[in-house]
Amino acid sequence: MDQPQPSEVMRPIVCTHCHEKQVVRTDGKFGIRFMHAQSVRCLKCGSTFDVILPYQIVAGPYAAS
């Protein structure tokens, strides 16, 4: 896994189908953002599910350590 940039934040997510814990990297910029659904494909089961985060996902998902 490559290192996040200083303005990026690692955020934990959980697959709604198989409940596998994973991590995505978000842009992490400060300030109030509109929270919106973003689609993520699970590493374990391959299903696509929505997560609601205040920042844009820029990379991931990665296996949670």
C-alpha cells in the first residue's frame, strides 16, 4: 500500500454484505463538506456498496490491518 499524501486521511469502512473491514483514502481537506454516497467494491466478496463520507474517496479500498 502506498503512503497517503499529507492532506489525505485513511478512513475505515465495512462491507454491508460480508461485513469485512476495509480502509479507503479520502482527500482530507479541511472545511465543511456535503456528505454524499460513494460506491466501493469489496475486496473480499466483490459486491458494490455505498458509503457516506464527508470527503471524496481518492484511493482504496485496502485491507484493514
